[in-house]
Amino acid sequence: MMRGFRRAQLRGSDELFRPTEAEELNENSGSVDHPKVTPVPAEPPPDLRSVRLTEGEIQVLADAVQHLKFPQKGSNRPSVDDFERLESLRQKLLDALD
């Protein structure tokens, strides 16, 4: 051990490692948190639109957003099939505005 060396007290480290409130709730209740599922209203409020999308359409949207975020990755032009899917999805979204 080195003489004259004093170890610094770590203050606040217990705050870094304490469980979050959600974890405490799960431990206390014994249940698992699931995302709240709410039914789709028959008619959305006047300032909102509701559009039903298939899993494939959601994936097309996610891929398009990813391409917008990182345009330098991959090719700049979509394939013919991707282009047609994007166009049909675009038209479906525009039709929902009417």
C-alpha cells in the first residue's frame, strides 16, 4: 500500500445502481408489464386519421424511413417491386386524408 494515498469516496454511486421505478413495480407486483393495448376507435377524432396497415406495409414504411435517415447506405433507387409497394402505400395514405 502506498503511504499518503487516500482513496476518494464515491458519492452518488448508489444512485447509479438503484433499480428504476418500473423494475420496482414489477418486483413488488409479481406481474410483467405489457404495453397497453387500446381498441381502435370506430371513428378517429376530427384532427386525426386512422389507417389500417398490414405488417408488410409497416415494414415498407420502416425501410423507407431508414433509407431517409441514412441515404448514403445502399442504392439510391428502390427496385421496381419496392417502388410499386411504396407507391401503393403512398396512395393509401393520401386516400386516408380525404
